[in-house]
Amino acid sequence: MKLGCCLSLFNIPCRLNYIHNRIHFRFEQLITHRSASSTRISGIKANSFSSSSFIVRERQRLHRNNIMPDIKKELNPLPNFIDHRLQLWDKFKADYLKGIGSKIPETIKITLADGKEVEGQSWRTSPFDIANGISSGLAEATVISKVNGELWDLERPLEESCSLQLLKFDNEEAQAVFWHSSAHILGEAMERVYGGCLCYGPPIQDGFYYDMFLENEQVSNQDFPVLDTVVKSIVKDKQPFERLELTKEQLLEMFDYNPFKVRILKEKVDTPTTTVYRCGPLIDLCRGPHIRHTGKVKALAITKNSASYWEGKSDSESLQRVYGISFPDPKQLKEWQKLQEEAAKRDHRKLGQQQELFFFHELSPGSCFFLPKGTQIYNSLMTMIRDEYRKRGFNEVISPNIYNIKLWQTSGHWQHYADNMFTIDIEKEQFALKPMNCPGHCVMFSHRPRSWRELPLRLADFGVLHRNELSGALSGLTRVRRFQQDDAHIFCTPDQIGQEIDGALDFLKYVYGIFGFTFELLLSTRPEKYLGDIELWNEAEKELANSLVKFGQPWKENPGDGAFYGPKIDIIIKDALKRAHQCATIQLDFQLPIRFDLNFIDDKGEKKRPVIIHRAILGSVERMIAILTESCAGKWPFWLSPRQVCVVAVNPLLNDYVVKIKNLLHAAGYHAEVDLDSGDTFNRKIRNAQLAQFNFILVLGEREKEAGTVNVRTRDNKVLGERSVEQLLKRFKELADTKSLSSEDPFE
């Protein structure tokens, strides 16, 4: 039977699958599809693909019969609004250049990062000119500049004497700029392929995305190859990023076709002018800055697509979101892809189900069901923190889960956070589930007069918290609606701030050392809009800086990024895959004591205002479990493992001894299980225990039974040999007490 006849026996999906699997007909490869993983790479030559005449004829036949959809192509002609924008751009740019040309240049001094000064001309000399004057290599490697602490386009003329920093891709701010510019490249490609209304296109922690409104159309990963093709052409063209500052009226005229940009201009822009950037035919409302030109992006991968809502609100328009990642070197993209492959294997949602730790259910979105073994991990983390609380002088409290909204109005959270709270009407009064513990702790502090002798008062709370996260933002254990955290609030005097910050830093160093995390420290200082006395702010920032210096770890200042109520120390941890997470927090708060009128009587009998230190080490316990699951790839360290020991007999006649050993270990407080399944061979039982990630497998035979011993091996099949039960228990206690990350080492 001919293949064509054979195909006619199948239904349409089967027919397409047959083509795909049997003759390697890959629809995407016909338009330079790079791989089968939905990640396509621009800047790298596509795999060669030679299609037979049969495939061509079959494809034509499927199209004729409306079985296969048309391949997505770049629009020709492009939408009319693109020409409309370009005409206005040319008009407005001519006015801008005329204005620049009329400015009289003056000699200015530019101070470089090393303190060296160079001369330039205002309105003529750009940061790129300065970099190129030092070396062409430096100029090409620089992603963006900083002028007087402000990010600045490399080719934007300097306006006055200034300090200048040249940032490469290894700088976080430079990465954000690079990915923001890459988002514009993606946005241009999306306009040229779909012709919809672009919305937001920001950089994110690991790449970027762009949202687009499409009427009666959806983005599909089948479209990625054509987007890749357009991206390649954009990069090849080396389109310069150009900046214009325009009035709101000019911008409303330029973007009158796009209701989303009009909303942004009318609702978000509160200044007479703002900026737009152009690369090629794309002109977008944007604060910038950007890289010099699109050719600086040497490798770009479109990673995934999804649906989203305008500004994340489920009652707003549905948008199409496309994600990407990019680098200045193709090697960096390959390294990133390897990490993503490893991350996919370690995904906590997958491992959580495989190891029967936790799961989610549609009946309670964003609230995790922790199974017995997941609960063991949860409780072990909380026990570790509780043990440290006792040593470090914290007092654990239990506070209500639900409060009258008057509490949140007093704290100020209602005015700024009400949309993220679950509210309930009770007897004509409005109540809300607590999203944080601090206001309740203020009530605890103020319920009776306080003396200076009680300070510092350290209140710790594992209370359940609820935050009304948007459904689209929920993501496994990393973004949930119901969670607990190792929350603590320290009420102290201003002169006790230093010692309490020292203690908090030591606490996090101890805990993160157990997990094997490295971390970065940032001192976030007074923002532009702050509350309180500036002298108190200055003193508090000085105390935090002194504590960081004393701590001995490298740290950076993060100017203007403190909370409105006080400066803070941000702690960024790095896991086994070098991914960054923010879990711990140390924040000073001058405002809650004022809002709740908190006071204590000092040693002179006068009323004084305390300072509050917000402090968490694990942060959300749920989020920490997600990070730990992925960091250890489900191979839990012994002290935290829900499967510490599996006891296996060489033959069923020894099952009584197996149960005896298991009970003895269980009585000693360890998570021990037995495998008595008569349907499995001895070797299969060993393998099952290793795959289930039991730290130790105890093998019991006649010899071990007679001697009252056990034969020990690890999940990595390392044989540690015959040991007495006493030796085993001693080793287990060492591993539990030291919280060692490894249990593979031989017994002493």
C-alpha cells in the first residue's frame, strides 16, 4: 500500500502526527525552526533540512483541503499606524535636532569611575565618545552608561560636567537595559507579524516579555519561527535606538491608534513631557535608556507565550504575552539553556508530586495541600527556626487571623494594600484576613504600658497569612495566596538598632550557611518620598552601614530604594543553579510606632517612641521549600529529609528483623520505612529506595540478624558497610545535629 493511501486511513490529527514522526516532517523547520523545545534561537544558523518532493506535495494537499493552517508570515503591507508614527517622528525629530543645534557647546569635565577627569563639549560629547577615547574594545563592550548616578544612553549628548560610569553586561542594571532593548526588538517583530496594539514590554528577572492586544487572534508557539526570522533581520540591520522627549499632546497624536498607550499617557504620565524611543519602524512610549543599536544583541531566544490581562487585572482586556531571553554572546545563551534544562528537571511542582510532598487543587487556588512528607519538611524548617529563637531571645506569639479593617486603616495598609486582602462582611462590619503580622504585633505591644527594661522586645509569629494574588500571578509555591513566614518584629530604642541588626545578620548567616546558599547584601536608603525626620533617617542608615561593615561580607548601597517608612537591608540569595531569590528581610520602621502611638517609659520616667525592626530569615516557608526542593533536586539533606531510612531484607524470612529495626529507628525520632512487598525482588527494592531518595538503605541478611547489626548503603549506591545499631544512631544524631548537607561520608 502506498504511503499516501495509508495516510487516508487516519483521522486528521493522526495523519499529521504520522508525517511528523515517520518522515521527520517538521512544520517549524520549514521556516527555520531551531529545536523541538519551543525555544528558537536567533543569531545561530538553523539546522539544515532537506524536504522531499513528497513532503512538499503533501503539504500542498493539506492546505488545499484546509487541514493545515497557513504558515504565519510577516505582514505585507505593514499596518498603516506604523507609517503614521514614522511621519510624526520625522517631524518632531527635525524640531529636536534644530533645538540641539542651537545650543552653544561649552567645555565640561567628565569624572570617570577611577577618578580620572577628561574634557568634553556639552550637547556634543556622548558617553560613547568618552569610552571610545579610552579604547574601542571598552566602547563596544559597554552596554549603558550612568551619568551622575542616572542611567544614560551611550549616544545621548552630555549636558554638563558630570561623573560617568560605563557598565558592561555583568552589571545587573546593564542586564536590565539590555533585556529592555531586546523587548523592543521583540515588540517590533510582533508588530510586523501580528499588527496588534503593543502594551507593556519590560525586562524581568530572567529576560523580558511583550504584551500585545490582538482582536480575535492568539499567539501560538507555531508562530515562533517567523518571529525568529524577523528578529534576525532586525538584529542584522543594526537599527539605532533613538530618543525623543515629546509633549503629552504630541504623544497622544502619535499613539492615537493604540487605546492602551493612550490610557498610559492619560493615567500614568503626570509630567508635561515624556520620552519615546525608536528602533527601525517601532516607536514606543518608553523611559529608556537603551543599547546603541539592535546589532548588539548577538543571541535571542523566544522562550514561551501565554495569555495575560491588561495591568494584571482579570476584569480587563485579555492580552497575548511573548517571553524571550537575550545575550551579547551566543555562548551565554547556550549556558543559559543548559541551566534551564536542569531547572526543568528540578521544578519543585514536578518533584513535589513525584515525592508526594504537596499538590494544588482548583478548589483552593494558590493554597497548597501539604501531604505528610511535605509537612515533615515544613515542620523541620519551623523547628530549626524555633530552636534558634530560644537561643536568640525571641518570644513566639500567636495572633488572630482576621481583624476589623480599622486595624488596617490605622496601619496604613488599607489605603495601599486593600486590593490584595481577602475581606469579609460580619454583622455590618468589614473584616480582612491578615496579609502580614506587624499591625497585630503593634496591638500586642500597646495593650499595656511598657518599660525601657523590656526592650528590646522580640516577638515572633508563624501565623497563617493570606494575600489575594491575581490568579495569573500564582506559580507553585513561589507565589501563593495562603502561606506562613518566620516573621518577627523587634521593638527597640534607637540606640539598640545596631546590636539588633548585628543579631539579625548573624541569624541569617547561620541559616543560609546550613542551606549552602551564598548571598548578596544591599543597603536600601531613603527614597525621594519618605516619612519622618531626616536626622533619624540619617542615623538609622549609619547604624545599618556600620552593622554591614562589622558583618564582614561585601555589600552595596542601593540609593533611594528604601521603604517610605525606613531604610532596609535586602538579602539576595543564590541557589545551586545560581538563580537569585529574595527571602530574608531586615527593615527599620519609624512610622508604625507613630500610627499606633506606641511608647515606652525610659529610665528618666519620660515617654519615648520605639523603633520597629521587621525581620524574616526564611521569608515565606512555602517559597523557601520551593527553593530548597529545586536547589537540592529533591535529594534532601538527612536532617530535613522526609525519607531518611528504608529497611530492606535479603529475603522475606527476615521481615520480623526488618520491622524491629524500623521500629527502633522510629522510636529514636527518625523517618524510617520498610519495603515488605513480596512482589519485588531484593535488587528492585534497593533501586526503588534509591529512586525515592532515601538517604540510607539498610540491608538485612542472616548475618546482620545474628549479629544485631545493619548493612548500610546510600541513595547514591555508596556502600558504607556493616554497622552496629548504636553506631548507626550515633551517625544519624551527628547528621541531624550538625545539619550536614552530605550523608555520603563513611562512618567513623
